[in-house]
Amino acid sequence: MTRKTLNLDESLYTYLLDHSLREPESLARLRQETANQPMAQMQISPEQGQFMALLVRLMGAKWTLEVGVFTGYSALAVALALPPEGKLVACDISEDYTAIARRHWQQAGVADKIDLRLAPALETLDQLLVEGTRFDFAFIDADKRNYLAYYERTLQLLRPGGLMTIDNVLWSGRVADDTVKDAQTEAIRAFNQALYEDDRVDLSLVPIADGLTLALKR
């Protein structure tokens, strides 16, 4: 027994996937295609996608938001978990990567649930604030130096009791290495500290994949 979170080696990680992951074929196909992309490491892990889908179902979420789409795996996982009337607003700037996403969303039969907005995410979030849209669930996985800006706008867009999830908050362990001083690492450190001190949310940093923060709006 241990009081600390386990560090998964390859054999234990394989066991976790073999005894937990129920990945739909549509997600598996997208993950396999993304593995051949030069920035494949940007895709979330399948167990994280499944965890996020479970959160969406637990909440009964209908209106969801994503900042950072890449090839669309996380958006597809969430869209598959949404009820028929559910919607996902997805923010990104890459036409090339989101073209892959659109194709797989269409093949999975969820393209009508996803409103993809190709523009700088801060512009899209500001527009959503003007529109008065309110969301049940949000996922942030984009450029790290804008995390706090994305967080502040997304928090305004969430309803009370809405859940925000933020990826890469452990940053492959670099956040805990004082010798690492690059801008992205420093931005994530600042972001993590700011959320720790933010009494507008209930907080849990979950050590799944590269670290996933859950922030529940009070």
C-alpha cells in the first residue's frame, strides 16, 4: 500500500489500458492517424479522453467548450458523450489539423454537435461572452502562456457548478524542477499557483497523463 500516487511503468500502464479503456473505434482510428503527425505528442491520452467523457456524462452536460482542438480527439470523446441535443464549441487556429478533426467527426456522426471556430481563442471567448453563452463543461489545452487568460474568460462562461478541465499542468514533471526556467514552464507554474489561490473554484489536480486540473465553479 502507498499514500502517494503511483508512478506507472510500461507494464502497469498497459494493465491500466487493458482493464479500463473502452475506446470506440472512431476514437481509435483518429488516434492512430494522429500518431503519424509530426506533433503527435499534442494529443491527449486515451484514458484521459475516457475520463473526460465520464465527467461529461456524470454532470449531464449539454453545452461544452474546448480551447485547443489539434486533430480533434478530445472533442470527439466529449461529443460522443453528449446527449443528442448537446453542443461543443471548439476553438482553434489550424485549418490543417482541424481538417483531420472534421473528417473524423463526420465519420463518427457527431459533426452536427460541434461548432468549430477558427480564430485566435481569446477572440472567440470574448465573442462568446458578448453572445451570453453559458457552458456546463470546458477543456483547455492550448498555448500555455495564455492559460490564465483562457481560464479567466472560461470561468465567466461557465455556469455556477460548471466544470473546467485544464491539461498539461504537470508538464512532464518540469514544473517541479527549479532548474527549468523556460517561458512555457514558468507560465504553467504561475497558472497552477493562481488556481491554488482562487477561491472562486473547488480544485483538484489529477495526475492522469500529463496532469489534468479540475476546477468546479462555485
